[in-house]
Amino acid sequence: MSPPAAESYLSDGRTLWSWLTTHDHKRIGVMFLVLTLFFFLVGGLFALALRIELLTPGRTIMGHLAYNRMFTLHGVTMVWLFMIPAIPSAFGNFLVPLMIGARDVAFPRLNLASVYLYVLGASVTLWGMFEGGADTGWTFYTPYSTTTGTAVLPVLVGVFIIGFSTIVTGLNFIATVHTLRAPGLTWMKLPLFVWAIYGTSIIQVLATPVLGMVLLLVALERVVGAGIFDPARGGDPLLFQHLFWFYSHPAVYIMVLPSMGVISEAVCAFSRKNAFSYRMIVYSTLGIAFVGFFTWGHHMFASGQSIFGSGAFGAMSMLVAIFTAIKIFSWLGTLYRGSIAIESPLIYTLGFMFFLFFGGMIGVAYSTTSLNLHWHDTYSVVAHFHFIMVGATVMAFLGALHYWFPKMFGRCFPAKLANSAAVLIIFGFITTFVPQFLLGNMGMPRRYADYPPHFQSLHVASTAGASLLAFGFLIIAAYLAWSLKYGAVAGDNPWGSDGFEWRSASPPPTHNFHVTPEYPTGPHEYAREEVPHAA
Amino acid sequence: MPPEAVTEHWGSEDARKQAAYLGMWVFIATEVLLFAGLFTAYGVYRSVYPEAFRAAQLTMEVGLGTLNTFLLVSSSILVALAVHAVRGNRPGLGGALLLAAALLGIVFLGVKGVEYSHHVREGGLPGDAYRFAEVPRVGASLFFTLYYLLTGLHALHVTVGVSVLTVLGVRSASGAFGPSYATPVELGGMYWHLVDVIWLFVYPILYLS
Amino acid sequence: MAEDAVEKPERQLGVAGVLVVGAVLLALTTLTYLLHKLPHGAWSLPVALLIAGAKGLLIALFYMHLREQRASNGLVLITSVVFVAVLLTVCVLETRTRFRPTIPPGPFPVEALPGAMEDPRSARPPEPAGPVNP
Amino acid sequence: MNELLRRLFFLPEQGSTFAVKVDHLHYFLLLTTLAVAVGIGTVGIVFLVRYHRRTASDATPRVVAPTWMEGLFIGVPLSLFLLWFVLGFQQFVWVMSPPQDALDVYVTGKQWMWKFTYPGGPSAIDTLVVPAGRPVRLLITSRDVIHSFYVPDFRMKRDAVPSRYTDLWFEAPKPGRHLVLCAEYCGLDHSQMRAEVVVLSPADFESWRDAQRRNLPVAALPGANTPETMAVRGERIATAQGCLQCHTVTGAPHIGPTWLGLYGRKEPLEGGGAVLADEAYLTESMMDPLAKVVAGYAPVMPGYHGRLSAEDSGALVEFIKSLRPLRPGVTAAEEPVYVPTGR
């Protein structure tokens, strides 16, 4: 593959060794992109197998044990090996230094270490899969996870190691944003994607250690019988849930905040407008990062948690929902009076907004506590978090992949094909997950290898949708791979975007900028003169 | 290869220092939250089993615990003096102070080992192995499990800290640091103080009240 | 924040300052121990934690150089401490306010601990509750 | 209207008083969501059509949200969310606070079945019989891992946590049958851990319970036709044949050795030697009990040769096999006596 620019980070050393020892944030970003895409494929294949098994009640292609292992591996792979690193580690690494006019992240060697920690953790997890894999679900609820005979330990250890990779990445971004902004680039001029990554990093560094401790305790319980969560010794399984969700609820925001950043960038770039309310998006990002820590108990309304606890967590969850609602209105407002280019990233953006809104509103419904008693642990929850994780985050991930593909590789992809694939993905998504909402309403619990026959028709619909999704992903993989080599040369700024990352060449040279850019205004200021809203 | 106009990695010396400090503080925050899970477990179980926790606590060796507290606080003072010495361009003295602090850390670990051996003899072991006849109540085994987890994790940090201090001490004694480049000593010192502060909280909840 | 100097050398402690702070730390440690020796009741834990907090604050401000550094660094520490406090407080409150039989250990008698099992291994489940590899 | 919306949203039958209440909130919330979603979609499409890019160099104005509009965007959803929260939390408090006069039933989940015990008897596997029009409080616990007692028709679930009780109450207004599912993942056969709530009219319920207390077989339950597993059937036979009058399933020795953990145990024999309690020995002991008597027990057990069919004895062996201790602490604890201590 010969990159179009004469001199770029891609051509600066072509050996494998030069990649494995690189400190260049862009190469590290690309490495993460490749790794996370690989695990997205793995997790996606698990998902497809699950959907095929659910075509019929009773056994379709696998037994209960295989099914239980498969949904655990699907969850573990998608959450820790794909979702959490996908946007921050891949796109964040690539773009944040470019967006703030820096040569690299603050600690390039640590950054490289985070790649290897991720690879090590992923390898241990994969080894666990070959050992037969855990059958606990990605939530590792005790006492099941401490008593089951499957290979839980390697998965725990693998996730524990990946946690360090996450922490290192987060630490790096916080230090980078604080200290390496180019002269004149003040906080309130930062691109919204940088804000999103910054908020995400705060969550990463503060929440992940708690997960590490919880996993350690479960591992100790399995190995030496530590007994902290063992009811037979007076321990409390609900305490495990508290500690686990103290990490895992904010982890949801680790997955979705960066995608909101992507959308904030894309919606400005493709409507050629400034953000409708920059400050609301910034404050709501920080709000989500902090208030997101105080809502974990809404996963426990049916667990025997006290009424007081449920009330407090329910109310806090409502506050978090507000921050998301604000963002959606701001994005819609950005489209107003813009010059909207119908390109694949914009199609993904529109899908994202709709799915995030719908999934988010169902989340609000759960926080009303009384409705949660019906929906908790049913397919409604499965559909809800897939709306957020797939409908929002994967859409944003695909949007980011298309928006920044020319930036990263200097090539264009076939636009018409990309648009059709985007529509197909959105359509497939709706067909897959809307039936799951209805299944949840009917009362179909999650993690069921087998189900009473009256649930079947909706399951069939969902599986049909999943195959559409899979087909859509195949198309995207095919044309993007093709474009890497044969795509038209993109030029420095094919979208005509005023995002700061486009101020360097595409693909950028190793040290990003030949001359440090100046930042008289914030990003995406397309208009020449100010027009009051009423105009 | 890069043209002249490209700025260096750190735009300024200030940025380098601030990145180092901020990175260290963020790291310290993750350490604090690492212990959070254990402190929470302690709080919950103490509130549920007050009598058992009290009874188990009365069997702890307050003398050794207090000795250890004094050891760590003194070593912290030594490290603070060492940072001052290095900043004041006396890296030799700084190195000696750091090594002395590391020595106190090793003594701390030794005292901890003595304490552990007493508990092992009495059967005050974590989890399944708990066989302590003096406090047979439900919940006491949780106290001992948490005792081992808290002090064990802390001891691990002390071990890391001792290694860091030793390396810094040797390098400082050989003149690697000075007023213009004291950052590693400052950061290593911050880590050691963190270890100290965590112990300051572990000490009262496990030994005193 | 950008105008804020990275270091404020005028706030660095001299040797005397380091020693004074150290003396206060040692004195507070002694105080904690002496209070423990006195007969004490429900207030002993809060008091001991308060003293520990004071010591921690002194160390953070002076020995860990927070006083000489930017406010953002202190903010990081405060945030982490607040989160620990929230986690701890909420978990304890939630446990205490549950339906009584849901609070551990529940109404079930838990096994008598010492000597209940001759072999500690017998306390482990005899076989995993889940299926072993097929 | 209620019926139409219920079907529109694929909700199951409303089997409890709570279901009716909560469904109304459900409709309110979902209809609002759908309306706003349609609104957002329409606005998005209108903008897309109205403002789509015409030339490569379209000029766009700089539009910034005025503060009042920001306030509106925060205020309106927030008040709506808080309204829902208040409505929902009222229902939640109501459904979490059992009335004083509720009928208590103990529910024990274990891998992978539900057991229901009424104070003073009887107990039943996988079928919960309750009277219509009277509040029933379930005290739910688990023998092994966390389960969740979920009745979609009642719109409620509660986790079964080992070594402690959670509570759940409901009132079924009219007789009927409702599916019970396990909603917390609990291992291999999680998806088949099903049971049934049978709501009887109060009179039917009383006569059923009387019959049960007089030890009639479980099959007498009006309309009970849930398929039994071998172990469940074994438990029924053990009750019917009086096995449980001498053998406990709790670990406590009685007139005969306990069945808990018996299977696979080496039992010392009266007169020396030992025997492995496998299928062969268990079956032999039913048919010819005095052949090998476990040390420390009197040879008083009657032979069941001819009184048990081959199927029945097989079911009994399966039942004994299913009684393996998971945790000494939990299994020693039998069905504990619950003392209502308030909350």
C-alpha cells in the first residue's frame, strides 16, 4: 500500500518491527483499531451463533452449556475487548494529539505499553476461551462465578490485565489534554471529541481500579476461598453487585461518551455548522462523567436492595438521563440551517441520534423503579443496552471509521456503496433489536438457551435482522479493505471539515505538524459573521 | 527528518513537570480507588457484625501496629527531607535519606511478618482456613480476611515502594538528580507518602477502634 | 488554569518546615494511640479517622507538594476521595436499610467456625455447582 | 384502551393488582417516548430535506442556542423525568411494602427448581398455589446461587439470594395460571427453571390446603399437570410412602440416616465394613433394608419390595442423588424459622 502523501506516519519505517516498537500515537491508534476490529469480528461471530441457537426453542445448534459459555464470551469480548478500547484507544489515540496541536500524547512509552497490556490481557482471555470459556455471564455474579466449574479464572485475569491498559490510556489522555494543548488553544476552544475523550478518561482511571479489586476478590475466592462474598461465611453477594456496578455502570459511559464525541464532530462537519450549544455539550460530558458514578444501584432494583437505595439510585439516574437529552437537542439544533451533506458518517449520525434517544428513554423508564421490576433481566434490557452499545456506539464507531478513514489512510472509499451499507446496517439493527424490546415486554428473561414456544416468532425476526447486520458489516469490511489500496487519493481535507485534526496533512506526517497551528477560534466555525438565532 | 519549526515533545519545561505531577496524581487516585473496594467491604461488614469485628479487633497486636505506624511516618519524614536535599543540590544526602527510608520500610515488612506468623499460629487465617478459637463468631473470619487483604495489598505496595526508594537512593547518591532534575525523586516520594497515608487509615480501622 | 504557575517555589518547605510537619505527624500518631488507651466508645472510630484524615491532609499538602502545585492536581485527589466516600457511605446505608432478613447473615444459622470442619477443604463445595467440562 | 395498548406493546396478561397500576405508567411513558421519537425523526428529516447541501460552498450562519432555549431543553425533560420518577417510585414503595394480613409462603430456589413451603405445611415443587383476592407475601431464598423469581403476568421479580430472605408480595385478583421464570442467570439449566403460579378461588384454596395437610399426594392439586423430573417425582414418592418420616433431607440424623449427601458417601456398616452408597446399595436398601444396616441405626426399616415399582425406586434414587450438599453452612440450615422482625 503506497500512501499518497510523500511523507507520512505510514511511510516512516515499513518493517513490522517499526510498528511494534513505535511511540507514534497514530500508529498505536491504528494498531488498536486493527485489534479491536478483530475482536469485534470474534464477538460478532459469537453473537451470530447465539442468534442462530435462539431460532427455535430447545436445541438448535448447541446445548445449554455451550450457549452459556457463548453468551459470556460474547459479552466479555464485546465489552472489554471491543467497546471499551474501540473509540478511546483507537480513534482517541489517533486524533487527540492532532486535535490539540501536539506532537504526541504525554507519555508515548506508556501508550505503547497499553497496547501490549491489552494484547496480553486479550491473550489470557482467549486462552480462557480455549480452555472452554467461563459460563458466568460478563457480570461474574457471585456465588455462581465462585462455584462454577468452568474456566472463569483466565477470563478474570485477562480482564484484570486489560483494566491496566484502560487505566494507562486514560491517564495518558488526561495528562495530554492538560499539558500539551497548543499555545492559544484554551479549554473552551477544544474540539468536542477531545472533551468526550477527556470525560471518558476520568471515568477510566477512577472506575477501573474498583473493577480490578472486585475481580481479584472473586479470583481469590475461587483459588483460596477468601469468602468475602460467600453467604455461607456471612458474606454478602449484594456487596459484590455494588462494587461490580460501581465500575460497570460508569463503564457504560466509557463506551458511549466517546461516541457522543464522534457525533459532535461529525454533525458539525457534515452540516458545516458550529455546535448549536458548545457549552451544554461540554458541561453535560463532564456531568455524565461524574453523576454516572452515583447511579450504579439501578442495576439492583430487584436484587433485594433497600427501598431507600433504589429511590436514591433511581433519582440520580434521572439526572444522568438529562445530560444525554441535552446533547441530542444540541445536535439537532446544529443541523438547523446547516448545509447538510448526505454522506455515510452523517447517515450513521442520524441513526445514532434516534437509537440513543430511544434506548435512553427506555433507560429512563427503568429508572422509574416500578417499571424496572418487570423489565429487569429480560430481553428488554438486552435490547436497551444494545440500542446504546450497538445502536449508538457501533454506529458512531462506523461513523468515525468513515469520517476519519481518509485522515488515517489518505484514501477515499466508494461513497454510494458506503451510504447503502449504512442504510442496510440501520435497517438490520432495527429488525434485530426492536423485536427484543417486545420480547422483554412479553417477559422473556435474558441468558436463556431455551424458551417457551410463544416467544419464537419474535426471536426469528431478531435473528433475521442479525443476519442483515452481519451482511452489512461484510460489505463495509470489503469496501474499506479495497479502498486501503485502490481508493481514490483523498487529499488533505476531502470533507471540507474545519475540525482541528484536518489542519495537518492526510495521512499526517510522523510529527503531525510542520508548523504548530494557531487557534484563534474553536473548531467548526464555518460562518464568517454571527447571525442571531432568531434570524 | 522533522523540519525545524516542529516544537519539541513538551512545549515547555513547565508542561513536562505538570504532566509528570498530574500523571502521578491520577495514578494516586487510581490507587486510592483500588483500596476503595476493600474499605467498602470493611465498612459494610463492620456495620453488620459490630460485635464480631470488635472481638476480632481486640485480638490484634496494637503494639506492633503502632510501631509500624511510627516506622512509616518516620520514613515519610525522611523522604520529605530527601526531596528537600535533592532540590537543594545535595543529592548525596538525599540518596542517603532515601535509603534510610527504604530501610525503615524493610523493618516495617519484617514487623508485619512477625505479626502474620502470630496470626497463623493462632489460626487467624483468611476465609476457609479460619480456625481461631478465641473469636469463633460469624463475621470474625471476614474481619481476618479483610485484615489480610488490606495489609497484604498494602505490604505489596510497601515492597514496590522500597524498591523504588532503593533505586532512587542509589541513583541520587551517584549524582543523577539535582535542582534542575528532581522529578523522579519527587514522584517516588509521592508514591511512598501515598503508601504511608493508606496505612494511616488501615491502622485505626484494623487495630484501634 | 494556564496562567497558574506549575510550581510555586515560594511555597516549598524549608528543612525546619519539613521537621515541624513531621513532628506534628508523630504527635498525632501518638495522640491516636493514647486515645485508644483511654476507655472509648462509639466516637472512637470517627475520631481516629478524623486524626488519620488530618495526617493525610498534612502529608498531601506539604510532603506530596500539593501546596506548591496547580489546583487541578488537588482536584484529582479530592475527586478520588469523594468517590471512595460515596461508595462506602452508600453501600453501608443501603445495607442497613434493607428488609431485615436480607441483611447478612440473614436468619440462617451460619456454621460454627472453629473445629466445624476437620479439613478446611471440606468447606469448599464437594464439586462445582456448575457442570464440569463435558 | 387498556387492552389495545397492552396488546400493542406485547405485554402479557395482567395477573396482579400491581400489573394494572404499572402498565398505565408504562403506556404513559412509552407513548411519550414514541411521540418525541417521531418528533425528533420528523425534525431530522425536515432539516435533511430543507437544508441539504446544494453547492459545495454553501454559506451557513453561525447559530448559537440562546440561554432561554438551553433552559427549556434542560427544564422540560427534567420535569418530565422527575414526574415519572415520582409516579414510579410511589408504585415501587407500594409494591415493596407487604400488607400486614398477607399470606406467607416460603420460596426456595435451587438449581434448577422452585420449592414452595407454607407455614404449617404443605410444601410443593414448581407449583405455587395461592388464593385469589388476598395478598400473598413470598419470602424468597436460595439453596445455592442467586436466582430470580419472575412472574411476567404480575410484572414483578425478586432475586433469591442464598442465606437470606428477600420479600415480594402480590395480589392476584382472579383465578388463573401464571408462568414463573428464573430471571437471574443461575447455570446450566437456567432457561428451564420454570414453575407455575396457580391462583384458586379462596374456597378452592382452603380445600386444597386441607387436602395437602392430610397428606394426599401432590397430584391431587386441581389442574396440576406440570411435567415432573425424576427427582421431583422421587420427592413426591418419598412423601407419599412415608420415607421422610424417618429420613431427613436436611443433614440431621433421625430414625434413619439423612439423605442429604448420602449418594456417593462411604457408609460404615453395623458389624464392620463399609459400603459405597450408590444406586445399587440404595435400591437394595429399599427392597431389603436389613441386609446392610448403617452403623448406629436400629434395623427398623420395613422392606418396600412389591410396594415400589421399578420406576418409583428409580425416582427415589434420583431424588437422593439430587440432595447433595453445596455449602455446609447453607444445607445445615433446613427451612429456617422466620421471625417477622419488621423492617
